[in-house]
Amino acid sequence: MRTLHIISAATALTGLASAQGFNNQWAEFALDTGQPFTPTSISNQQTEVDFYAGDLDKNGYDDVVVVRKEPFTSPGKRTNVLLMNYGGQLLDQTLIYANLSDVPDDRGFGTPTNDRDVVVFDLDNDGWLDVVTATTISDGDPKHIGHPRVYMNLGDDGAGNWLGLEHQDARIPQLFHFGTGNPENPRFCSVSAGDVTGDGFADLYFGDYDSSGAGGTQQPSNKDLNDRLLINDGNGYFTDESQSRMGTQALLSAFGTEVEIADFNGDGVNDIAKDTALNAPQYVAISYNDPNNPGQFPPVFFDDFHVGFAPYHIDAGDLNADGRIDLIFSDDGNDRFRINQGNDPFGRVIWSEAKTYSFLAGGDDGFGSNNLIADLNGDGYNDVLITDVDVDIGGFGRRLHIYHNVTVQAGTETFVEERQSSGGGWVGVVGMTENDMRGSHDVLVFDMDKDGDNDMFLGRADGTFVWENLADPVLCQSDLGSAGPGAMTLALCGQPLYQGNTSTLSISGGASGAPAALVVGSSQSPMPLLGGTLLPSIEVVGELTLDGLGGVSLPITAGAGAATFYAQVIAIDLGLPELFSFSNAIEILFNQG
């Protein structure tokens, strides 16, 4: 049980302006110079990166998987990096937790591979997140180097010690050319995980790359594997069922820069969106899953809707808070987004026109690469980030663009690149200049330090950096209601209760100077204490005296370990028939997302 001490606390709430205009300080970030990793050891002008975050060791903090390769269209390989998150500090633990493999002489992340994308997902439903990479241009290499690599999470040893990740080669089958039947290494540029068959287990879709707009060689047709759909057997082993479930047109890609598994039309089954770029076919399309036969994608359900542009990357998310999945597009020209407006009679999404972004000064500087939908200021509306380094053509002269979502309601979707002034200063978000954004490979947005706001993990040609969000919002834990006689109020507000964070538990509305007790349980009871919902065996953890206003404040600081508690206050109130006053009950989450 946590120790409580009475303190006085004050909190300040910051209002975030939504109006467009110069010096609209809608979100503020600061460079975190205290991170223990060396920035240029992760990304640089000789090393391209792609990121994914997830809590691999279940300590309550999201870790970062970094896959790396030689930049641009090349067979050059790099080792991958595992950054474990300890209380907001990212420590390179690759050699300790990601060096295992069931292939002799393979060193897991320590084996150089040509990985272009990565996804973190629980593949066998054991409660531990696993890792899958998409590997490209590895012609002539052995299968365990040239095929996608699955790293299974080994869980813990029963005593709470995490055992790390192990590359297990048999998880991915040997892939064969559709026409010749010859075994070949794929050239995959993207991967997404999600259940398409409805059995509750994540399947995998890979986007293929076989052509280059940068003078590289096009993979011969007798080696071109095209996209692949791999089906999970329920134990985290996959079989290639692409042709039996999808049509030839749906699987054809020139440069499959991004794929997304999601339920775009809201019919209860996951669909597959893809972006194929550079050469014909060049479009964004959705293969719709048959809700009457989940896992089947009939050709009549294939919709190539984003044509007439030069799309280069996509991301899916809700841009206007209407519950539908929208799409953003990086483009060789102006970057764009489309809004999901519902379904047509055939169950396909009706998309809005392709809309562009707004600028207070300057404009779209051309090519955009990896992109991301994320809420940077915690207003409930997702913003847009678009990186700039072409994964196919050299050059680091452009920069990351950050667009503020200033949408008021559906139908008014607007994204603007905020600025300090037309002559210089910060751009995108307060604290970042154009030079801080130059030559960006990939960006990851997540609450790295568990203070309630989203931070940025940015991989550039000049190094990899953490940008800390300075919003630090005050968050309140769940109120279960059911206030009893006297209607005292119990609240717990402050930082999310991850290790080292503190929130203030406050009591108000009681009788002046009344004796009181804080009672806590570890589960809810069907027969609650009057006015609340606690466990049958209740523990009194704090004997208090309410102040002259009938209240008191208590700090709660989280230690290690995840736990859930339920709390309520009972106080003597001689003015009530029952002689007692009860507060509402609240749920308290320690180290739980």
C-alpha cells in the first residue's frame, strides 16, 4: 500500500488557442538533452531509420524499436536497435535483450539486415508484444536475412525479469514467385498487422517494392513477388494465402511504400489500404474485406480511389473526431488528406476531395515521405506530421512539416503550419526551428515519459532526438459515482500514476473539522460500501481530520509495479441521520496505460 502524506498543492491549467495566425502557441516542445543514447549512433546520413513504439517488458513505459538500413534504394544493411524505456529514459539494450535467434550464428537485432519497416504487435495473444520487420533488396541472401523477420517476446522468468526478444525464422514461410514457383527473397517496403480473418489473431500484410525512380534496377518479372498476405495460424506462425484470398490487381505494386490494416468502412472486419508509387500502378487503394466471408477480398471490393496525384506514403486515423477513419497522403507535389464521409451502397468509403494544407508563410516544399497522424496538443483532434527524406532518392535539404488541426466540426477540416513570424523563429510547434526538422527520416509520437502528453522521437540525417512536450496536462482518474449521504467529493488529479509521478487526492464537501477515513480496496464489490463500490475486505489506509472547509489534500506518488485500487472516504457528520457522510468512489490506476 502506498504511503500518504498531507500536502497543499496548486495546479495551473493552460488554455490552448485554436485561432490561426502568427505566434499561435498551440503546442510547445523542448529538446531533451538528457537522453543516454548517442543521437548519431542511431540515424545519420549513412543510416536510414524507421520506428515503432510499444511496451515490450510491461514496465508501463513504451519502448522503441528502430530498424535501419543504408539510405535510399540500395542493398546496404545495418543492425537494428532496441531502446528500452526506463521512466522516460531510452537506453540502448540491444545486446542484452535483442541478440537471440534460433538460426545458428544469427545475432537477432545484431545481424545486419536491409529492414525498411517494422510493426510491434502481439502475434500469439500471450499478452506480450512481438516485433515484425519488412526486409527489402536482399537478393541472393539466405532466407533468414532476406525474408521478413519475426522476433517473439519471451516474456518474463516468473520473477518479473524480462527475457527479451528472439528471432524465430520458421514463423515466416519461404516465399515463392507466383508464376515460376521459384523461392525468392521479397523486396518489401512496408508491413501492417491486424486480424483480417476474424479469428482474433493478427495477420500480416506486406507491400512490395520492385521498381525505382532513381536509376535503380527494376526487379525482373520472374523475381517480382508483389504484395503478400500472411495468415496467422493462432500460434504466431504464418502461411502465405495471398492468391487464395486476394485478386491479382490488389496484390500488384510498383513501390508499396505503406500499407494499413483497419476497418475503413465500419462493417466490423478489417480492410487493407495500400500506397503504390513511382511507376504504374500508382495510386492509393483499399481492398475491402467481405463481411460475410471474413478474410476474403473479392476483386469487386477493390477500390483504387486516389489517382491523378503522386502519392508516396499514407497514414490512417480520425481527423475530425467523427469516429470514421480518414487518410493522409505524402506526395511528390502537394501533400493532401481525404475525409471519410460514410459508405456508398456497395459498402465502399465515400471520400472527400483531396484537400491540401494551409501555410502562414511559404508553402509545400515538394516531396514528402513517412507521415503520421497524432494529437500533439491533447485537444482531441489529431494533427499531421510529414517527414521529408526520400527513401529512394538522395538529399537532406527539405524538412519535417507539422500541421495543426484547427477543425471546428466535420466539414470544416483545416490543417495549418503555425509559425512564430514570417521572418524566422519557431515553425510548426513552439520550440522547433526549421534546422531542427531538416533531413527527417521518420518521426514517432507517444507519451514517452508518461506525464499525460505526447512527445516526439525524431530520426534525422543529423541524429535521433527526443523532443519533450511541455503541456504537462492535469489528468483526473475515473470517477465511479454513487455519492452517498452528505455527497462529499473525492478526486485524484495530476500526473498519470506511472513510477515517480505524483497526483493529488482531494476531499471536499465534508463537515468542518470532521474525523474521516480513506478506505481502499483492490477490487470492486457487488455489495458496496454505502455510496461507493469497494471490495468486501476493506482496508482503512488513512485516518484524517477534515479542515475548516470540510476538505483535505493528499499526495500519491507511484512506485514500481502495475496495480488498480478503488478508494472512498467516510467521515463523521452529526448533522445527518446516519451520522456518517460518504464520498463517491474512484478508480486509481498505477503504471497502467
